[in-house]
Amino acid sequence: MRSFETGQTVVRRDVHSPGRVWSEHALRVVADTGEALVAACPPGAETRWPALYLKARDEGDRAVRTEAFDVMASGVWELAAAVWQETELLLWKPPETWFSVNAFYTADGLRNWYVNFERPTVRTGDGFDTFDLTVDLVVDADLTRWQWKDEDEYAHVRRLGIVTDIEHRAVAAARDQALMMIQERCGPFADTAWWSAWRWNPAWPAPTLPRSGVTGQRVAPAGG
């Protein structure tokens, strides 16, 4: 497995079967070890999202988010340029784990943790591919409370067949694993002092996406 250098820009892509890019997000590498890739971005980092998803975010309309998933199931959508907003993001992603751990920061410091359930990563020439499986776990900064998020959308994508039975079983196991890590203070939760103190390096410009991105682009198989 190739390693990325600290400070290097990498692109996280959500790739939906049968090989279409659902989103792209530019990040900078904080650390890349055998255990996990740790990457980050500030507000202003470049992203590309499905146009309907951006509309739902801008209008605060969850019905449009549902429509975006229906479009995903159809296999045809358009990507639109956007930027990361409001928070600094620090992401921890082991290569074979069905989730990533994300920490969100405001001017007041660590706001909350966010466990994003997603496929294991596939390294690419300029980053990594995964796929967001919709359901999430929101955790207080001090790890004392947590709540599940978007269970209704997860049920919807299950009905649409976007999340397969095999993936559903993997998510169920990953839920237990994430809760165990929180309760036992392991993984990134073992060093909460470092995570609480972390802030974006102001010497790093906000990362940008490659200019070669194509809306609705079909991606090549890994290694192809």
C-alpha cells in the first residue's frame, strides 16, 4: 500500500456501484501509518457533490435529500462544485474499517465527534475511494453521550438497494465496533487530549481538487 506524505493533498471520493463518483472532497494528510490515514481540511476546501444534495443542504430540505438518493439509485446524476463549510475537519480512517471517525472544530475548539459508516478504503493515485452508507453516529466532545443520525435515510437506501444485505451486515458489526471504541476509549478515542488540542495548520492553504474532474464521471476499476 502506498503512503502519503504529511501535508500532501489527497482526494476522498465516494464511488457508487457500478463505478460512478458520488462526491469528491479535497483533504490534506496529517499522518499516514499502517493503522490509519489521518487527514483534515478547513472551511473553503474544495468539494464536488450531487446537485440535489447541495440544494438540500442550502435549503435545509430533507425531502430533497430523499430525492437525491432516488437519483443515486437511477445511476445518473450531476456533480456541482462546492466548498467545505463552517468547521475544521479531522478524519481518521483505517483501511479495512467500515467507518471513519471525524472530529469537527469551531473557534471554540472540538465541537463533536462524528462516526461516518462507509465502505473500506481503496487507495488511488491521488487519494482514496470509499462510499458513504448514510447512517451516522454523533458523539459529544467529552464522549459522554451519543445518538444515531439519519436512520430514516438509511432505511430508504436499504429499500432502494443502494446498501446491499452484505453491506447492511457489515454496518451492523461496525456499529458495535464503534460503540466499543467509544466506551473503552480506544482508537482515536484513546488520545482525546491530542484530538481536543488539534487545529488546522494555518501555514497550509485549503486543499483543492484536481482540475481534471468531470461531472458524472465513470471511474476505472481499482488498479485499472
